Amino acid sequence: MYEFMDATISIAGGVYAYLAGAGKVGKSKNNQDKHELWLKKYGKVLKAIGLILVLFGVYQLSKITVGV
């Protein structure tokens, strides 16, 4: 059961990290300039981390369902 929770948390965190790196979530109406600078600096890295987390979560889920 804990493996299932670990996998779903990894997938959810990965999706959120990817969306944050793409600039879809976390936008502030007050500090748009700072947000753009932050995206230019960390956006690509955060998107890559998000994809890795999602892939890790899917792998964990496949281990549970297949039983490897």
C-alpha cells in the first residue's frame, strides 16, 4: 500500500513541478518580472525534474501491478 502512495505522490509532484517550470502555476500578479526571471533561470531544470518524477512514479506503479 505504501508503494502505491509513494508512486502517486511522485506523479502528482512531478506534474506540479512540470507545470511550475512551464509557468502555468505559481504566477504572482504582483511580481511578474521576478517570475519571468525565475522561469528563465530554473524553468528547464524544473521541467526535467518533473518529467523524471512522473516517469519514476509510473515505474513504481508498474512494479506494483506487474509484481516485479
